[in-house]
Amino acid sequence: MRLLIVGILRGELITAAKIARERGASVAQVDGVEAALSHLRQGKGADLLMVDVQIDIRALCEGLAAEHMTAPIVACGVSNDKRAAVMAIDAGAKEYIPLPPDPELIAAVLEAVSRTETSIIFRDESMARVIQLAKQIAGSDASVLVTGESGVGKEVMARFLHEKSKRASKPFVSVNCAAIPDNLLESELFGHEKGAFTGAIARRIGKFEEADGGTLLLDEISEMEVRLQAKLLRAIQERVIDRVGGQRPVPIDIRIIATSNRNLLEHVKAGHFREDLLYRLNVVNLKIPALRERPADIIELAGHFAKKYAQMNGLPNRVISHDAKRLLLSNPWRGNVRELENTIHRAVLLSMGSEIAPEAILTPEGESLAQTTSDATARKAAELAEAATRALVGRTMADVERELILDTLDHCLGNRTHAAKILGISIRTLRNKLNEYSADGLAVPDPGTARVAMA
């Protein structure tokens, strides 16, 4: 846990720093906005900024955003000044801590910030196989590609690998390649020297150097442009990087984990992703199944989230009712674990009784999940019916009848009596039709057999 205190270290902030150190945090201190930005540019990093309210918090937030640096801010002020608290949070702070600090409050904030979801909740056998493979390779330095739909927990898996590795005590640094414009991503990853381009007012240490000794997560790497992929490939192969505008290479020691919700092989075929880079990254592929493909995890995760958000909001723990569980299992969860977590968070806040009932399980718009699930099922049925109908258009009645008869006979494993009963025709009519088909050279199943599809 890396804590950066921004402000003059008078008595109250000295006490806060002492409490933080006692809780195991690494504490650094700077005096103002520019000093804080300079500290972060140098790659020293921070998991939390504790900022004196006398500092211009809005300017600090804008500076962080301009340079694509992220870290939660907790404002600190002498006495419990509600106006100062409101202004600080309005400026971009996540929390406000009155000074002199309460040790338990400082400890709670540090714990909330430093807590990472490295324990993966699962029960389904398909997920168990992925976890077992992850445990086997976590201790190595091999590059790992984590794939799966959006919301399945790819970053959680990456953090799990880091925490189980020999690099666990070193930084875990994440970069979302889809969230940063192409012309800025190179500087974000590799850093730049002062004057390297317009706006480069100072040297900036990139994420590769910030993660030195630890793990670098390249989230949604499929969105990285091909030109930059070449530079990334060299960094992985040579274990050195070149800052933008730099004169000499900088050695690095990191483990690379990449994620993607796309099929990278298809991306390679389309010319959007380098094949040699894919092979470098994909030493081990951890493919996380969609939540709908691991139904045993739905209730397990829902129970975990219910306890988590009850504790977080100071509410009583409520069990999920039997009817609510049935509703959760019937939902397709297109947003995967992320959607389930948000749904349960809402349910915890809206529940009134001794358990979480179906009435509390709503969509973000406040609609009943039961209704939306029913509507989705109806839409799917209508789509399938329309597709089946369209498949018949342009065909003759004789063709449709022949296919229906042969498919039904195939379904009945050649049993003429059963097939005739299902079709609603006499056994004699069925036999006459089958004789016609045989005369035309078509394969007709014998009793007790089924047709074999021919290539």
C-alpha cells in the first residue's frame, strides 16, 4: 500500500502518517499539486493520495486526468467542517477525513483502498479448471493471455495471478489500452523525456518502469494499434524499453499479463494484430467462461456480493430467498459478473424484510428483472420462429413435406409407427411416401437406425 500525503506536514498530518505506517503503508510526502504530479511522473506511484483541503484538489484532479494518472483522493481537514468536506468531494475527492485523525477511521480507509479482489469466488466445475491452471502457472514469469467476454472478471484473474506469484510484493500496474487515445498510449506505456513532443513539460516515467519488478496488466490489448505493437514486442523480447524522445534503452524486469474480449486469431487474420506478438503473449491462455456457462457460480457469487454490500452500507445481512435465486438463475447475464454484482448491490439497498426477495431484484431503470427476463425469452422465441419461417420461403410444399417426414423418422430412429403418429398420418401413407423417396435415390432410415449426415 503506497500512500502519498499532499500538504505541509503539520501535527495532524504527521499523526495521520504515523498511523498509516503502523498499518503497513509506505508513506511519502510532498507539498503541493505540482510536487504531487512530479512524484507520480517519476514512476514512484501511489495507491492513495491523502490531500490537505488547503491544497487545490480540483487542480490536482485535473492534472491527474490530463496525464492519465489515476489514484483515489481522500481529503483531510482540521475539525469536522461539513462545508470543506462537500467542497472537497465536489472537487473530486472520494472521502473526507477530519483532523486530528481517528486511528480506526484511517485504518478503515487504508483497508478499503488496499483491498483487492484476489480471492476468486467460484463453485462451477468449468471455472474450477481455469483456477487450477492459474495456480499452476502463477509462480512462473510466463506471459499470460486472459480472455473472455466483458465483465467475466479478467482483471480479477490478473490480480489473482500477481498475488500468487513471486512478484506479489512488487507493484501491480494496470493500463486500459482501449481507454487511452493511440497518440498518448505510447507515452503512457514507455514514458517520455522533457520536450519529446508538444505538451511534454517534464520527464514522465511510463507504466513499464513503474511496474519494474512486478506485473504489468495490458487490459484490452486488442485495441492497441499495430505500430505500437511492434514496440511492445521488442520490449517483451529484449527486456528493454525506449522512452519517447529518449537517447538510450532502459532495462525492465516485469511480467506481462494481457486481456482481451476479442478473438485475437481473427484479429491476426484481419491484419489488426501481429501474429508474433500474439505468440509472445499467449504462452498460457486462461479463458474465463461467461457467467451463463457456469450456473453454479451465479448463486455463490450472489451470496458473496450480498454480504459484501450489506457490510459496506452498514445494513443487516439478508439471505437470498428461494424465489429470488430462481430468478437469478433464469437471467442470461449478458453483462456477466459485473452485471450480477450491480444487481445484487441494488437488491441489498432496496430490500426491506429479512431476506432478499424477487421484488428487490431490479434493472438499473427500476424494472423487474422477472419481467425483462420474460420479455427476453419471448423475443428470442419470436426470433427463432421468424428464422424458421424465413427458411421455408422459396421452397416447394413437396420439399418441405419430404424434409419434415425424413427428419421425424430420423428422430424416431426409423420407427414407422411412432413417426406416423407424430406426423398425424396413417402408417400406409407414410410407407408410400418412403417408397417414393427411396425410388428417387434418397437415404431412408431402417427401423432402429438414424440417417448419417453426408459431407
